[in-house]
Amino acid sequence: MTPLAILLVVSSAFAHASWNLMVRRATRPAVTTALMAVTSAILVLPLAIYLLIVDFPGGTGWWFILATIVLHIWYFATLGYAYNTGDLSIVYPVARGLGLAIIPILGVFVVGESMSWQAAIGAASIVTGLAFIAISDIETATIKRTVRSWLMLMRRWRAVKRFRAQVRPAWMLAILTGLVIGIYSVVDAQGVKHVQPALYMFFLQLGGGLGMMAIQSRLETREAFIDEARRHWKILVIGGLLQFAAYTLVLTALTFSPVSYVGPFREISILVAVGYGAIVLKEGVTPVRALGAICIASGGATIALSP
């Protein structure tokens, strides 16, 4: 990666962790996620109109725009619902870390990029970090009881049920979010070859946000959306701009750097998010959870800096 690509991705990491912090602090994270995306699209509408005039996408570009809209509806939905019950210092590392491990694999097998042995070590570090975070989110007593039951081959089903009871819905939603992160990262790396990155991001935010609002409207009243917009419009504006800037910077870096390097390196935002969780949200960030985040971030850096 070039110094410019590294600068763009580091800036993106701080912006991305910051808007996720805003969503996690919201009273209705799913509603806030949708409104934030639509707000960002409205704010950059003049720029989008200008780009449409000077650089109108071709037919292939529109197919990529449609694909990323569908994928980002999935992303906004699972992320917003995960933050309803999950800690920022768990949901964010799990989602970003899993996506981080998937990106190089998809980059190799789908796009045809190469992957060095250093990058493979980085991916292994990420998986290790996810395991640490998983352990930190399950009661120690439950782990001991489960392992003891498995070793003794007694009451196996009951042990499994105890283990599963500790894996909250937020964990499963974070895993689904991680899967879509890996998929959309590879899709978008190809999409920005056909569509100007800022214009691509505009359609992504507008379509993804409206799609998420359509889903959430089945669970929330119209008054809930209006109330959220009225009471937290400053957060929606700031968060929307951070959303747009965060991914536009990454999309720009993808125009001249491999997705198998850019995608993992941007996950240094995991350390920022865990820091926010500990300092701002006062979450119980245990040493094991912090170690897991460090493993994930260092794995991402290893992948990004590998030849």
C-alpha cells in the first residue's frame, strides 16, 4: 500500500468508529442507522448531481450500484439491530474482524488477487482475536461447566444449551454483519472501477438507508422516525457526514490499491471502537476482550503491510 492509501484508510478508520459510537449511544440504533444514511445522501446531493452530469455511469456500473444497495440494506439492518443489545466493544470487533478475515479469501478466489504467507499469518491472528472476544463474552463458570460436561461425555445437550444461552442475539447479528462486510468489500472494489467513488457512495447510502427505513417501518411508527430526526438532527448530520467520508475514503483507496490489503488495514478502527467502548460508554472491556481486539487489528495491519 502507498503512503496515500494508508493515510486515506487511517482517516476512514477514525470516522467509521465514530459514527458507530453515535449509533450505539442512540435510543433506537436501527432507526438512527437508517436516518443517518439517508441524511448523508441528502447532504451530498448537489455533488451527486454534478458527478452524474460530468461522469454518468455506464450499464455495468448500475449493476454494481444495485448490488451494493442490496448488500448495504443487509449491513445496516444487522448492524443496527446488533447495537440494540450488544456492546460496541463486542459487536464492532466481531463484525469488522470476521469481514476482515473473509476479504482476502474472496480477493484471492473471486477477484484473482494474490495472497502472501504474511497475509495468511495476519488472517490467523484475526481468527485468534475473534476467539478471545468470544471467550470474553461468555461467563467463565459457564465455560467450565460446558467443558467439564463435554470431557465427561455427560449431559452433553444440556451443556450445549448452556453455552448457546450465553451467545446473545447481538453476536449472531454481528456475525451476519461480518459476512456482508466481506462480500460488499469485494463487490465495491470492482464497482468503483465503473463508477466515480463519491457517486457510488451516494447511491449506496441513499438506497441502503431507504431500504433500511422500509424494513424498520414495520416495527416503528412514523412518529418514531420524526421524533428521532427532530431530537437528534445534529447527530444525524455529523454521523451522516462521517459515514459518507469513512467509506468514500476507502473506495478512493480501492481505485489504486488491492482490496485484499485495503479491507484488512481499515480494521484498525477496531482498536478505536474498543477504546470508545471502554472510555465513553463505560463498557466492561476485560483484558481478554482488549487482547482480542489487538490481535484483530494487528492481523489487519500485517495483511495490509505484507508484500
